[in-house]
Amino acid sequence: MRALERNQSLSSTQQVTPEELIEDDTSPPREEETNRIDELFSNPEQTPLNTDQQTRVKKRKRSSMGNNIMKNYCRAFVNFALSDLAIPYLNKREEILISTQRFRHILESKRKKVNCIKSLRSLLLHGKHESKEMEAFKYEFQRLCEVFLKYFCVNWIFHSKVADKIKHLHYRGKMLRRIQNPEFFTYLEEFGKKRFPA
């Protein structure tokens, strides 16, 4: 850089050879540059981030956004079940003992609480001492979650404010399998291989 400046300051009759340019670039940095570098490294808070560091920070933010996948899916299930899109899929069987208004009323009362695996699982699992109405509600909600995952999920992912669309798509199949078998719905992510002592 300094060699180019020097080259520009020379008159047009004088020429600089490539060897001189290489020698000039290997010369020690100027005093101002050294002071600036020392100042940057002595105070890390003021050090500007280079592009590598910026991408690492963005990846960390993205991974923390990935922790909200379950919450996003829970909200989507409930919102879909309460929407008018779900009405054609409700009460497909004759033996269902719950009306559409009653179904919506029960789900509306549980809407704020459904934001994690535990609360979603409680809406899907049939208990031994539950009323027929609650069993019908859980059956209908499970079927609506399956319908959402099969037919409406991709559209929701790509037309919503979801930050990590690919990760949500990746978990779609896992969510569908766990909705179909809620007794096995205890976690969403697979854990690393456990090492057992020999």
C-alpha cells in the first residue's frame, strides 16, 4: 500500500521495479499503525468484529432461535385448530361426542399454556380417568395436528416470520411421528451417543 503511494508520488519519468515494491512492503509498519493495532488489542470491547466473527455471532443467534421450534409448532397447532380452516376436518366420525363450539371453547382456555412438549403432550395423551368429552377433544386435537403437519405446515413455515425455515422443515417429520404416538413424545432433539463405562 505504501509502495503504491510512493509510486504515485514519483514523477512519471521515474519507475519503481517489482523488487523495490516487495522490499517496501516488508518494511516495518509505521508508528501510527503500530499504535492503532496495540490500542485495538489492549481494549477488546472496542475491537471491531471481522466477517468471521460476525458470522459466528449470527450462527449463535440462529441456534438460540432454534430453541423456539417447539413453541412455534405449539402455537401453530392451536391457531390452526381454532381457525376456520380446521372446520372441515372436525367431527369426521359419527361417534365423536364433542361439538365444534365446545371443542373451540376448551382449546381457547388452554391456548396460553400450550408452549412446550409437556403441555402439548398433555393435550394429546388420553388419561384413564377422563370424561368422554375430554377424550373426544384430545382425539380431535390430535387429528387436527396431523392434518396441519401433513397439508398446511410447509405453507405456514414459508409464509410466516419463522427465522430458521430449514430447521422447522427438518423437524416436521419428527413432530408428525410424535403427534401420532404421543406416549413417546418426551423430547424433540436426539441426544449425542451416551458412553457407558466398560
